[in-house]
Amino acid sequence: MFVEIDNTPRDYAWGSTHAIADLLGRPASGRPEAELWLGAHPLCPSVIVNPAEVDGAKNLAELLDRDAQTLPFLLKVLAAETALSIQVHPSMAQAQTGFAAENAAGIPLDAPHRNYRDASHKPELIFCVSETFDALCGFRSVATTVASLRAFVDEASRAGLPSDAVVGLIAQLEASATDVRDTVAGLLAAGVNEVTELVNQLVGIARQSGATSPIERDASTVRMLGAEYPGDPGIVVAFLMNRVTLRAGEAMYVPHGILHAYLSGLGIEIMAASDNVLRGGLTSKHVDVAELMSVGVFSPSSPLLVSPDQLSAGVNRFAPGVREFELVHVVVDEGAEAAVVQLDGASIVLCTAGHAQVAGSHARAEIRRGQAWYVSPDELALSIAGDAELFVARTGR
């Protein structure tokens, strides 16, 4: 069974007003369009374009519930014009324990201070569609951060700017030596005046930096975040993190425990179908410092770039090794041999360019740019022919 699905992009303030519309060839709404959700997540399930074809089911969650089926992943088109909050997701065990504890405490599921809205982990993968996609992911070594902060102090000295708060941060980091747990906890729990001076000094020094300055890469991050989130302690947390720039066609995997934030760019994101998020700055939403400390990994780590497996010509699989999802990127040319994508369960197909004929074991459809289709588990494999670029979200193998 092939079922055409669609959705209204989520209008989070950080979203682009045009990137999703441009990619999918549809009119822009004029509002920020941050995420197009394709899946059965209860918060925003995909709508069914032709309900009469599936006995009146209006959305994908309703259809799957009726057939006693589940979809373990959520596919998104994500367009960041400004930075998202720094966040982290729990492991499966942490999610189950936290969800049960908050239920027992009687915290409503929609309460703004609730941490766990379901009992699942939320690993995720982002595939870069735009020319570049910038992010923060994990913490760099203390030595690397200290070296950059010392360069900031030198820049401040040359410009006649204050840097005493930055010098204090250096001393704190050198005392911790191996990780930044205490530093992050202190920043997020500090009083407004205490952390504001540090943030203002970092931003002030960054604004003096030029293109040839040795601090420019870190300074550009600080300037951007300082303009978007003035005074936020997350600006300092971000300084401790790895800055990552993905190129078109590259993908990054974010497992549980790794703090991360997407800064700018257009991507295809796939994740376990969960809504569990703990925030660590760059936000006006609830920050539970104690729970963040219990879930986050604060020792140095390198971003996990996922190299694709080429299944056949034009068919590349991005598989981070989780059971909930894989992302298959398919490019087919008119007149070439059809691409084949095996399935181990339900899948979602999204076309971002051209058009293709997609056939399963029982059904088929013509898929054009901007269209998305839910494919039921009994289709077993997809044969894709035409002139198109598509993404197939499927369960892990």
C-alpha cells in the first residue's frame, strides 16, 4: 500500500521562511518554516492527502492505530535560519526511568517543566541538503578550549577590552582538566549578573575579530549567538563545543548523551519517534540542570560523521547502527536501470527533485518533487525508476 502524506511545516521562530518551500517546490507561507514532519508522531502526525483511499483515515497516526501498526522513526525536513537550543537526548533506560518517575509524580505530559514525554530514546541523523550545514556537537578537549580562550584574552589586550571574566573561566577549566561537567553546571546555575559579564566579554572580544584573526572561527560563533541570544549562558556552553560544518551530501549522527545544536542550514533529519529533549542553553524554555548533568556526556568527543554504504549506483545508505531507522539517498536518471531499495518494515519516501515511478511488491505510484508517501510493510522492496532525487526512511537492518 502506498499512501500519499503531507504536513504543515512547524513555525518555530528559528526556521527559514523559504528553504523548505524552495526545496519542495511549493509556495512559502511567509512565516518561519522550521520542520516538516513526516511520520505518525502524535504531536504532529502527517495528514493523508486522499482519506477516501484508506477508508477515511485523516492522518498517519490514525491509519496505523487502526491497523495496530507502529512507525519507529520520524522523518523531517529541517531548515534552520538561526540557532536551535543546545540539547541532549536520553538513553532508552534513562527515558524509561524518567518517564515513569514523572508520571508517578503526576506531572502533566504538556507541562513546560516536564523532561520526559515518552519512554523512548531519540538518536538522530542529519543529512546536509544545502551547500553547508553548521552545527555544534559534543565537547572539544579542555586544552583546545583553553588555547582559544587565551587567544581571546590576547585579542582583548590589543583592543583594550576587559577580559577578567574570561581569565576566570580559563582558571576554572584548567582546574577541571579532563571534562567540562562542573563548568557547564556552574554556567547554567549561575546568577544573571555573574554569567552576563562573562558572556558580554566574550561577545565584545568576538566583535573586534577580523577575517584574518586567529580567533575568527570561534569568534564567528560567539558573534552569531550573541546577536540571537543576548546574555544567554548557552553562548559560553557553545564555546566549549565542537563546531561542525557539513557539506552537501554529508551526514552526522547524534547518539544519546551528546549535547548538540543546529546553527544554520537545510537538512533531512531522521530520528527515533520520541519527543524527549533536555536543554542546555540558547533557549527561554525550561533547563533542568540536575537532569542535564545526569544525562549528558561532558568529556571530549568527536562528531560522528556517517560514511554512506553504496548499495548500487546512485543508492547510498546512511546507517548509524540503531534499530529504529536508516536513511537511503537515491538518485536515478532517466533511461538507467531502476534502483532497488529493500525494506524490513514500513517506510516513507520523499521526493526532493524530478519525478520517479516507484513500485513495491503490491502497489506502485508516480512520485514528484515535493511529494511524500507512506509505504506499508508488505511492499518488501521498492523499485525506483525515472529522473529524480529521493530519500527513503526505513527501519534499521
